[in-house]
Amino acid sequence: MMFDGFKARQVEDFAKTLAHDFVKRFPPGQETGQDKKQQKKLAGAIAELYARAGKFNREHNMGVYKKAKFGNTLKWELKALGCSEALIDRIMGDLMVGLAGG
């Protein structure tokens, strides 16, 4: 359904909010440390991001186009906020597989 009342703009806004919330919880540049506390903090921030994205997907039943729009917006917003390519790739790979499955 192309016009189901759920707009692509809502997807973009949520993706941007999710990126900003992630960066607040885990500021860019910290992922390179080997400190176990930092790694645990990163894992928690990623898990929260995945949980929120999954909940949003279930509530709004995003189709293929909106999932792609969400992923693209999230990726570019994380990049604009200073996250490394390696971190973005880590987040996006598992996230998009998870969203594709449900």
C-alpha cells in the first residue's frame, strides 16, 4: 500500500532522532577503545537502537521502500554526526537484516 497514512517523512524523522539519541548515549570516536566498559556501553547503545527500530517497524509495518528510506536516512545521519564508517557498517548490517526479517 503506497498511501497508507504513514508517511516517509515520519520514517526520516524517526531515523534522525534515533541517530541523535545513539550519539548522545555513545559519542563518536569512543568505539576504537579496547576498554571493556566502553565496549559494554557501545553494545548497550546498539542494542537499544535495534530494539527501538524493531518496535517502530512492528508498529508501523514498514514496507521495503520505507525500510530502505529508514536505513539510508539513519546511515547518513550517523555519518553527519561523526560516527566512523566501521561503526556505521556494524550497526547497519545487522539492523537491516533484522528489519527485513520482521
